[in-house]
Amino acid sequence: MSANLKYLSLGILVFQTTSLVLTMRYSRTLKEEGPRYLSSTAVVVAELLKIMACILLVYKDSKCSLRALNRVLHDEILNKPMETLKLAIPSGIYTLQNNLLYVALSNLDAATYQVTYQLKILTTALFSVSMLSKKLGVYQWLSLVILMTGVAFVQWPSDSQLDSKELSAGSQFVGLMAVLTACFSSGFAGVYFEKILKETKQSVWIRNIQLGFFGSIFGLMGVYIYDGELVSKNGFFQGYNRLTWIVVVLQSLTLSPGSAVARSRLTATSHSLVQGILLPQPLSSWNYRRETLSPAYTVYIFKDCSNRYKNCKK
């Protein structure tokens, strides 16, 4: 793969993940007339769009032949039921994670969410060590400890925020618990999925179709259990607008790659970009909204992004 294509893929991933967080947060806090869209239905629609996107990619790999596409889907999915069922576990976890992210962004600001969600790098590393027998060096373990320390500092309230946070402590706690649970679920599901890919020869697109199939089933179950009355009253697509569809499309573009650690490191690139926008000073200031983004920190952020991308396959 050429260097230009690598950096193009990096840019697309950064744009997708960063845009998803900011638009999702805005859509969940925007006050409009009428009912708000249901996050459970948004997760289902995103899974269906993901299936369609992966089918198109398999169709392209099949030299744009419908007959070849039908044969591949039949041979790799229908004729291998046990291989397909293996994806039920990570699919259910991913569905839970996607719903938790909506809960987290409904209760936390985007910057706090992004910094805290970087703990998925830690959980992914721990699950990789335990499930894939990967070995981490001293500097890697040290970086994980520093990551945990940074997240702890972000969650520690300042004196000027104590009074305001007392009024919203419940929602802050709910958001924090949601994002922490999402970190653990993301780490386990990512490593489990990587293990499955290494044990079989099926393509990533086929595996993502299987994930989307089970994800849509689990998602519909969640819609029926938690939002069944609201759906029967106002419809499945209640509250959907142009912004909602942008969020759904961006979420559907989040495909699961082969390496869980690489995915976590690349996703951390977009985390750094959002921090660069909302956390103007890397060390001296934790005030998210008053200061402007300094040019020096912009260089710091994109240098960090580049280094993470170069090391994502190590």
C-alpha cells in the first residue's frame, strides 16, 4: 500500500470518528419540538446500512457478478452455520456498546467522553495479552499507566465546577459508567473478533456481514424490550431528521478490522483531534471551552496522530 493511500485512509478514519462523536453529541442534546429519535432504532438502522455496505464490497471483490456474490454469501455464511454463530457473541457486545455510546454522549460533553473512551486502548491491550498471548514491553505498560492517570485527572472536578456538578452528578455518573462499560465491551469484542479472524480464512467483509446480521437481531430485540411502546405510538423513525441520518451513516461506517489493537490506536487519533479542538492546552489547562486552539498544540496533535498511525501495526 502506498504512503499516500495510507495517509488518506488515516484522514478518512479521523474524519469519520471525530464527526461521529461531535454530531452524535449534538443530536442527543439538541432541543426540538416533538419526540427525540430513539438511539435503539438508530443502532439497528446503522447495522443494516453496514450490511449493505459490506455486501457491496463483496460484490466488488466478486468482479461485480451477482452470481458470484450469491455463491460467496451462500458458501461462506449459509453453508457454515457454526462459523457464523461464532460472531453472535461479539455482535451482541458491539450492539450493547453502540447503545452505551448514545447514553454516554447524552450525559457527558464530547471532550470528557473522548478522553475517557481512550481507556479502550488499555482494555484492548489487557485482553490481547490474556486471550492472544501478546507481550507488551515496559514502555508500553508505562504508557498505559500514564493513560489511566490522564483519564483520572480529566474526571477529577475542579473547585469552580463543584457546585454545577452537584446538580448533574447523576447524569455525569450514568455517562461515566456507560463509557467505562463500553471500553471493556469494546476491548473484549475487538480481541475476540481478531482471534476469530486469525483462526479462519473468511474475509473481513464476510465477517462484518455476519456481525451486522446478529447485531440487527439483537438491536431489534432491544427496541422491542425498551422502546416498544414508543415505537408503537410514534413509529420506528420518530424524531429522525437530516442530522439523525448523518449520525446513523457515520456509525454504519465503523467496520471491524483485523487487529483490535490497531483499531484502538487509530481511533485514538481522532480522540486526539477532538481533544485538540476542545482541550486547548495539553498540560496547563483543563477548561474545555474558553480558550482557542493554539498552533503549537495543533502541531502536537497531528504529530501524535502520525506517530500512532505509523506504529499501529507494530
